Amino acid sequence: MQDEIAKVSVGDETLSNVLEFNYLGVMQSGDVDPLSPVLHRGDIAKATFSNLSRVLTETRLSKDLRLRLWRSSVVLSLMQGCEAWEITQDVKQKLNGIVPKMLAKITGRSIAEEANEETSPVLLWIKDRR
């Protein structure tokens, strides 16, 4: 199928067709799947959370400080490129599946309690960035 698609040339060099590629930290997908960049950024955010989990779950630090650290590191890594995301129901569900798990570890509340918030803070932050 990739051979049937027209090729792009720059000078004497012909570029190969690929299904997806990373451009400035944002995964671009040739099949226009709105979940693709969200899944990619979600994996990066989970890795960031994992790297910082000892600090983010340290109860000797105030909950407010831990949440600010989470927003400034994990959430920003999740939201990179979010201005271009198509916010479908699947994207909302994916974000609402990632965020409550992390918040529950920070706040000590259950995942269900974090997921039952009326509006995901991340969805509000995405709207603010647009």
C-alpha cells in the first residue's frame, strides 16, 4: 500500500512514506487517528510520573506542593501538542483513564473519587491552551 502512495522528493532525494512520525515531540499519524498523539503523550506522562513517583507520593511534602509539581512536570509532558488534538469521546475517556490514577497516588483518594470529578482538570487546561 505504501508503494501506491505518491512519493515526495526534496532535491534529488526521495522521502519514504511512513505511517507515523514524531515531529517536535508530537506523534503525527498518517491514518488520522485522534488517539495516536494522546496515547504517545500518555506514555511519556506515565514515564515522567514513574520517574518522579517518590517525590510525588512523599507524604512529608504538602499535597498542594505535590500537585503543583505534578502539574508542572507530568501534566505538561502529557499536554505537549494538545492544541492540535481532536477531542473526541475516545480521547476524553483515555485522558480520564490516565489522570485519575496518577492523582489518586498523590492525593490518597481512590481512583473512583478522582474519576468522579465533574470535569477533568486536564480537559479544562487543554481548553485554556486553545
